[in-house]
Amino acid sequence: MGKDSLYQHPTRSEIIELAVAEGHDADIPSNAGSLGHLPSNSPAPPQKHLRDKDDPEKPAPLFMDKDLEKDLEKGERPESVSSEEEEVVEEVSENDPNVVWWDGPDDPQNPMNWPFPKKWGTVILVSAITFLTPLASSMFAPGVPEVMQTFQSTNDMLQGFMVSVYVLGFAFGPMIIAPLSEMYGRLPLYHSCNTMFVVFCIAAAVSSNMGMFIVFRFFMGCFGGAPLVLGGGTIADLISREQRGTAMVVWMMGPTVGPCVGPIIGGFLTAARGWRWNFWFVAILAGAFTMMSMILMNETSAPIILERKAKRLRAETGNLKLRSKLASDLSPRDLFTFSIVRPVRMLTRSAICAAMSVYVAITYAYLYILFTTFTAVFENQYHWHGGMVGLSFLGLGLGSLIGQFVFTRYGNKTANKHLARGDFKPEHRLYIMCGGGFFLPVGLFWYGWSVQAQTHYMVPIVGTGVIGFGLLMTFMPANVYLVDVFTVHAASAMAANTVLRSLCAALIPLSSQKMYAAMGYGWGNSLLGFVALFLVPIPFLFLRYGERIRMRSTVNL
């Protein structure tokens, strides 16, 4: 390797940030390398490849001290390794002739060096796919009564479950997709999952009974979760840290706004062509995006690209010692274990992860309670029919959009102020959540009693806008807080959050119709509001006691 390839080694914070974007813990190699099995409060030691004493040709695991597998949830952690450590790491890598790396900082094989149209074209395509799959989760909600009539069912529980079962797929699919992407790369997972998503969209469109329909919806969710798992990593592969924020905002529009925009389209489509055309519409768009991705997209994962390069060089030179600089010693079993076992341990052993995940899960379940009941509410209370029913979701979508803008614009101001002072703690992320948490119960009371009193339809729709705003003020700060607390193992904490959130969103709405029938819309939504009000103190408690809890807590992974 020439001296021109000696460009800056990434800092600890950059490795952690990249790992979070890629959806895995920072002790699994990413485009910037890995931290090994490190506690989140320790600086990264040099990544030297030791030799296994039984097999000198085989590199030993980077860090074998069992104590280093603990994430202590401490707030006092350096944001980067020292310059001395950076130099040692780079020197060891560069002086080893058997390490395969990029051919200089301008290597065209490095996705960071791809032409502007190719990079941003990929970002736009991935963002489009990521918008489509969440949109499909709720798009046919206005057509639920027609589905019930088609399959001759009067079961209130199934009426809600046919919508929320999609989110159940979001809980299970990513746990398999994430480790597979580490083994085989992102591109094969995009192509296979997109193709299977189209297949199950078509299957749902031609379903002949309720059982088939629900099963196919579940598998739509399993495979539709792929862009949510892979998209952040793809953007991190392509876009520099300085420009990544803009790309991430574009990509995050899908999961934030897609579920709220879907029913607006679905309402008019159902009225014009019937409920099955919701799935044909999604299948057509997903098929087009899949074909475009097969033609235009390339593998972006640096560990995979460099591993292929090392394999090619080993075949050409006969030097079997050649090894990618980002090669992982983790077996497939390790990757699946990290993907499944670590989140469960986080959820059951960390008070911070458990409390935040419960808060987010309950509020996310409220979103799908509204998705599964809006059609009945506005048909019964306001006698809306056809495409008009889809417009009842407009307030929720606009509120979510405003919430995302407010958090993006103001959410980091307090944290940045403390970072500039040098006294930053993860709890500084919670100030906006403390204020934003009150909007959710207020919106539920507003929506419930205005619908009960049959006020002008704009009154409950504005109430749902307040709910949407409150939901984003809960989701976004909670996720960022978990990342700042767990750092190296942030992806496992996020996975724990996602699994619990998806399970609650799939199961809690099943009783919503019976709740409204028994309590009415006013007291039914008030019950939800009182539960949301009961959860409001959680960020206040962590703001005051969070550091103390972290200093006393030990999570063994």
C-alpha cells in the first residue's frame, strides 16, 4: 500500500455513529472498522490482529477479555481516541503487507468516491422504497369495512388485526435481515426482500379468505422492513458525515409520514377501484422500484467490497494470508446471537432501555389504534364515505411532519450547547421530550371528546394533529437518548425498542373497537390519555436521576 492511502483514521465517535446508521453494534465491523468488544465508557485501544497460538495463520479475536463485554451505561466516555492511538492503528494496518484496503483516498471502488449522480440517485431510490413500505402498512385502512364484507366477517378483533399485523412483521423480519446483510452485503438483501414484498403484495390482493389475507400481510411486513434496516447503512456508506444529515432527513420521511399519507391515497383508491387495488397499486410501484434497484444499485458495504477484493487478490497472487482490513472474526452464529439475544438482554436488564422502550411502545400503539378506528369513527360520527374517509388521516400526518421539523430544528440545540461547553450528558437530549410529552394526552382528550360531541369535523382532525406532534416528540428524543446512553451497543438498544414497539402496535389495537363500544369515544380516548399522562414523568425522572442510574448499572452482554 502506498503512502497516499494514509488518510485520517476515524475517531471512536465516528465509528459509533456509522455503526448506529448501519443498524448494528460498534463491535461489529462497519465501513470505518469496529471498536471490538468495548465498554461504552472506554477509549478504543489499537486494533491489532493477534495470532491464535494454536493456529498462527488464523487471527485471534480482537479483544478477548470477558470484562470488556459489559456496557456500563456510563456517561463519561471520550468522544474520540487519542491521536497517538490513531497513529498506532493506522501504522499497524499500513505496514502489514497482507492487509487489503482501498487504493488511496480516491479509489473509485470506495462508495464514498462514486460520482454525485450515482450516490444521490441511490439515496433517492432507497428513500422511495423506504417511503413505500411504511405507506403500505396503513394504506388500505379506509377499506377495512369492504374487506370485512368481502370475507363475510364481523369479528372486531380481526378488523383491527388485519391492519396491525403488518407491524408484527416489522418486529421479526429485521432480526433476520440485519445479520444476513452483515454476511452477504446489502444488495442481495434489497433485491430478495423487495422481490418477496412484491410477491406477497400480489398474494394479499388475490386472497380468497381472511386467514390467507392476514398471513400475507404479515409476510409483507417481514420483507417490507428491509429498507428500514438497510437504508441508514446505505446512506452512511455513500454520504460523508458533513452531508449525511440532509440525506437522513429525506430517508426518515418514509417511516414518519408514509403511514399517515397511505390512508389518504387508499381512501380514494378504495372508493374508485375497491380495496384490492390498494395492494395492486403498492405491488406496481414496488415492482418498478425493484427493477430500478436491480439495474442501478451496486453493493455499498465496504466490508463486503473489500472482502471480495481480498478474495480476488488471493486467487490472483496465491497469497492466502491476504485479509481485508475490515474483515470480521465473527461467525454467522455470533451475528445472529448479537441480533436476537442482545436486544432481549437490553430490554430485561437495563432500566433505562426498558422504561424508554415501554414509553415508546405504548405511544406507538396509540398510532395504530387510531389507524384501525378512524374509518369507523368518521363513518359513524360524521357519515363520511368513500374517498373522504381517507382525509381523516390528514391531521395525524401533518402533525407528524411538523413534529419531525421541530425536532430536527430545535431538538439538538440544548445538546449542542452542552457539547460546546464540554459538559454534555445523554440526559440533555430529554429536555424537548419533557415538554413534548404533554401534547399526546392533550391531543387524545381533545380528539376523543370532540368526536363524542360531534363538533365540526375540523376540531377532532386538529386534535389528531396534536397527537401526531406528540408522538414525534416522544419517538425521536427517546431514540437519540438510547444511542447516547449505550453508544457501542446502541443498535441492540434500538432493536429492543423496535421489537417491543412493533409487538405493542400489533396487539394492543385489537381491543380498541370493544373499548370504544363499552366506554364511548370520549372516555375511551380519555383512558388512553390518562395512561399517556402517567408516562410523562419518565423523561423528567431520567433527567434528574438518569446519570445516577447509569453509574450504578451494569448490563452484561
